[in-house]
Amino acid sequence: MISLLHHSDSGGMTMQERKAWHMNGFGALLLGTAAFVGAALLFISSDEFALGAAGYVLGSLLLLASLILFSALTIVQPNQAKVITFFGRYKGTVTDSGLWLVMPFSAKSQVSLKVRNFNSQKLKVNDASGNPVEIAAVVVFRVTDTARASFEVDDYETFVEIQSETAIRHLAAQYPYDTYEDASAVSLRGNADEVSSRLLAELQERLTVAGVEVLETRLSHLAYAPEIAGAMLQRQQAEAIVSARQKIVDGAVGMVESALKQLEARGVVLDEERRAAMINNLMVAIVSERGTTPVINAGTLYN
């Protein structure tokens, strides 16, 4: 049995879920129906059989008994729970599905235990570099403590939505959209799994008070804001071109070195000027975006 209340770290009292007393309700349903029928028969036949006031009194007692039994019946659907309160006091939660007899004249509020998704809106926020970005996330959650979900917050579904968007905004401001100078740094675009894990941990901390367990979080949308999207696209294209050029140059240098070594291995000796001219021609031919036009030198480099 889980205790009803416990002291939180801040010294306050926090509601916790506990099981409510309940028993099979089919017997109570039959008994209540029989009491109601018996009361009706007594009211109808009291005058006919000369039962007098005794018949009416007994009928009233049977009617009261049937009303008490009917008020104590509740139906719990699969993956649903009924939170039982009696005159403002929490008496427990019934999570077993079926027809149950609980405390008479108690209020029974339903809480869903199903796994649900919350898809946030596209939020516009500045990242760690100050660039405006659009970000959205999907949050998968379920209620694990019906008492907290019912009594610690006004509406746990609205609480999940607001806290999720708050956590997403806070997370987006902690990381840059992308890292250009330092490839090892964490970014929203390049480290989606790590960012999602951080979002899950932060969101779980925020939603524990509402008795909600966060099962998964994923970024569903991530892009630069429209006003800077064009400039950032040009920057990405320029960086891609520079990176590709760097690889081409590195490859060309390696090819030229290999060509010179092969020439030396075959006994072809070049002086410094011819060596420089050959390196220049090979680099131009390899690195150039367009096909090179060969030029036949009929003379020598020294004429």
C-alpha cells in the first residue's frame, strides 16, 4: 500500500496514488436491483394487503439500500482508472478494469492511462548563436500517478503541452543550429539523438509533479527562420564547395607527388624549373573544373 502523502524536498506535501477499496460489483448490482424491485412491490401492495405504515417504511428502507448500492457501483474501462474521492478526501484509485463496488456516494473521476502523443507547434526561438530557428517536437507520454495528475495540477494535459513547449524553447537556446568552426561541438542539427535525450530528461523533471512519465521525445521540425534561411543556405553551399575543393587539392597534391616519384624511379631527372612547370601543369589539369586545352611547346623553357 502506497502512502497517501509524502514530504517533498521543499517541505511541502505531495499527493501520491494508492489503491482504493473495491470489490466485485455484479453481486451488488443484483442485490440493489432486488431491493429496488422489492421496494416497488411493497409500495404497490401495502394498501392491497393491509400492510399499512410498516409496508411503506420497509419499502423506503429497501429503496434507500438500492440507492446506496447503485451509488457505489462504477465501471472501469481497460487502460482507464477511476479516482475515488469522498466529500473532498482522496480515498484511492481503481485501475483494474470491470464493474466494481466502491465507497457509496463517492465521486469517481476518470483518468486515461493510455500512451499518448503531443505534437508541439512550430516554435520560433533564437539558438545559442543568436540565429532565429523554427523547432517542433513530438512527446510520447502517459499518466503513471493518477493522484498527482488529478490533484497537483489543474489540467494535466494542458500542463504537459505548456511544459513541453517551454522545455523545447529552453533547449533550443542551449545549442547552436549547426557548428561550422568546431565539428565536435553539439548542435541541434548534427546531434539529434543527444538533443532528444536532453529534452526527455528536462521534460521528465518538469512533469513528475503531474504524475506523468515521458516515454520518448523527438524533434519533428528544425529549420532556420524564413528571414535568414536564404543566407544560411548560401553559407552552407559555400562551405560545401570549400570542403570539396580542399579534398580535390589534397588528392591532386598526392597525384603529383606520385607522378614525380615514378619519373625519378625511371631515371627521368628534371631541374627545378621544369619540375615546377610540370607541377603547375598537373595541378591545373587536375584541379580545374573545365577540361584543359593542351598546348604543345615547340621550343624550350629557356628560349
